[in-house]
Amino acid sequence: MNRCKQNPSHGTSDALAIVSGAKSLLFQYPAGSSRQVASTLPPASTVHHNLMEFDLRSPEEKMLSFSPWKRGRPETWGNYKIFRHSFWEKFDSNVYANMDLDIDTKRAALKASPFVVSLVSLAGGEAFFIGSGIIMDCDAANGAYSCTILTSASLLGSSAGSDVDNGIEVEVRLSDGTLLNGQVHTSDFHYNLALIKIQSEVMVEPASLRLLDYSLSTNPCGIQDKGVGSDVINLCPGDAVIALGRYFEEPFDIMAAPGKFSLDSCELDCKELLRANCKITKCGIGGPLINRNGDVIGVNFYDKLCTPFLPINIVLKWLEHFKKHGRFFRPWLGMQMTNLCAARSGQLEKIIQKFPNRSEGVLVEEVIKGSPAECAGILHGDVIVKCAGKVVRSFLEFCGVVWDKAGKSVKVVVIRETSGARLKLKVKVDKINPENFYRWPLPKKYRASVNRVRRLFSFFYSSNACKSILKNGLPKPNIIDQLFTLYEDLLEKLINYLFLETRHLELCPTSSK
């Protein structure tokens, strides 16, 4: 829907003034740094109430939107090409949001840097995947040190099975630049995790791990003490987190992307993933997500708009069962769940009215037809409060309990807001089949010319183009497709800024010419 049509009082001249202001902001930065515009544009809701606010701000007011840690950089101009969604993109210098880090982020990154490594996988001498990894342990053995590195199984190729190609070679770079050969220990393409073994002549510091607890009480009288131990960290939506990675070329820098924990979901299949709004690049896949103390709380994966991460709770359960049984447990119940605190306020109100002593649990958001959950009688909207005789306060706690019950039946207690019933049900924990493994697609890289971007922007900012869009809505001319292809992050915000719906536009890679 074209929102401009719903606001006839907002004239073309107003919209053109906004675009003109954005244009002047764009061209005062070096070529290739147009991402800065996206970070300085106010939300569409703000512009909806005051279209001219963008242009009326003084230079001093505009500076308030910048990080106080921002420093000036020399301008670079010229006709050159950049790659998007490439392994060669560094997310400390190629992503504007990560260029000016605050001191707390730097301290945490430096504390964690010894256990963050770079990994390159080669087949036939050619690199086909580049990522990061986490040193999980380092033990003395035969006059040397044996280290285990946790990373993404994408390093070994995209396969639906768990067999590893023996022809793959893995190169590992430590924080001091030391190059070591890695041996593939095991991999699991369902959870996209792999273990790589290295032999080091010196002791390497392993990661400090902290279990996540992001359950929040909905008790209106306040949050009660949950007795969280020192090995567990409370994480609330909006809390600061940092995604780390290591670049694979000299000087093998540590890369940091600060952000915040979010309850929102991502586009990947894996239901156990959580989300942070950090902005990394492909070479950060498999690296750690840390808190401000430098403790690892998850493993990073890649999405164009955020950083999905697998909580360390799930990773440690995965490791525990592999070490104990020599194989992986992949439990499947056929339902999508989240913490009770994520429910709508109206739904929480009804639950508290019928169950006044219940302020925590696991909310069932979706039940797959024909799944073990449906066969057991679990319905959408149910709240699981007990599993195998244990009180469960969060989704991660529930996952930890059912992981030990794969292939068995388990008793659960659910409360049902619609009927006010407290039900005891029995559900079988199935094992997932390889054909139903989670998928982990990666966006394809494409090349963009900086000069070409500038020419397209010049055309887009012309009054005739803007008038046509404002008058006739937003069709699919080649110019708009090309703009979104080259800088979808910037253009998406720019178009939304003009109150235009852009979801129907497709992003297509540019040609290599």
C-alpha cells in the first residue's frame, strides 16, 4: 500500500525536501559510506508527524545522532567496486555501526580475543568457506596442547547429512597469527555445529561460558529472586551483547559488532535460535556472542538484518550428549515455543486471572499437524509449566529437559487459558529425520560500483522521479530494482521514509560488469 495516497495533505514539495536533505547528507561522506544515511534517518513514525523535522535540525542537533565515540576519517573517492555478503567483508570497517566502538565494547572484545580464531576450509587447495570459531578447551597432551574449536558446520559444506568429506582441509589462525592445521572431529548439520581439533605448542586460553536465563516473571507484584547461580546470566530484551569474529588475512584482527538482545525471530528454520541486532558479515559465522564481561553466551550465524545465535545452553547439551554417547540427540516435538513473558498483555491478563500464582512458563505458539505435540493434546496458546516432574520457567529449561528424553515419552503439565484447566499430558519426544534437518541458507554475494550507486541516487533524487512515485505509487521500474539491489539497507529505510510500501520489491544480484 502506498501510504502517501492516504495523506493527501502531505505535498510533493515536502517529500522532495526530505529527499533533498537526505541527498545532501549522503554526499558529504566518502564514497562507499552511504550506509551512514540509514543510521541517521529518523523513524518513519517520527516523519509521519513532522515531515520537515529532518531539514529544520541545526548542525549541532544532527551531531547528537552520532556516537560520542565517532572520530573523523580521511575521505576516499574514485571508481571502485565493493562486494556485499562476501567472506571478504570485514564487519569492523565495512559496517558503519561497528566503526566507532565504546570503551566497554572494546574491553569485552579484548578480554575474549584470545579464544576467537579464524577458520578457512579448502577443497582441492581452493577456499570455499571462511568463518570464525571459539576455543572451548585446551589440554596438555604429549608435550603439546590439544584444543577443541567450536564453529559452524557450514565450514564443511552444506549437507543434509552428518558425514564429513575427508578431502576437506581446515586452516586455523590463532589470535597471534599462528597458522595451524585443523582436524575435523565431528559435525552436525541440523544445528549447524562442528568441532575442529588443533595441536598447539603453547597453551591457548579457552572461552569463559555463561548459561543464559532470559525468563522474566509476569507477576505484577514484581520479579522474584530466581536463585540464578554464578554460571548463569540473566538476559533481558534490550541488554547489550557483542558479536565477535576474527579476520582471516593479516593482521588477523578481532572484529566486534555491538548490539542488543531481542525477542524477535529471524528467517532461519532453527527454532532454538535467539536474535541480536548486531551487524556482522559472513566471516563472523561460527564466532561467539558475548556479554559485556567477555563471557560466551551463544554461537553466531548470519542473516542480512540481524545476528541469529544459538544459545550456549543448547550447545553444551549438544556437546554433553556427544561426549557421553558418541552421537547426537535431536529431539522433536513439533511445536514452536517461547517464554511466557513474550505473550501479549491481554493474553497474560487472562492467564493471571485464571492462574494467579503462575507468572512463568513456556508458551506454545504453534503446533504442527500430526506432530507428537498434537497427538498428546497440546494446543496453541497452552502454557507448559512442568516437564518430567521439573518446573520449567523458560524455553531453554524445557529444551534441556526434553533433550535427555529423545525417543522416550515424557509427562508435561500445561495450563489452558481458554478453559482454565490444568492438564497432565504425555508426549513422545521423537528424533528428527535427516530430511527434516534445519536449513541454513546464505545470501549470495554481489558486486556494486560506487560510481554507479551515485549515478542511480542522482536519478532517484530528481523531482520527476519523486513526483511519479508520489503520484502513481511504487511500480517496479528497473531503477528501483537496481537501487535496492545495490544498497537494500539504505534504500529500504529511504523508501519507508517516504511512506511507500516496499515489501513487494525483489532484490536481485547485479551483474559482474
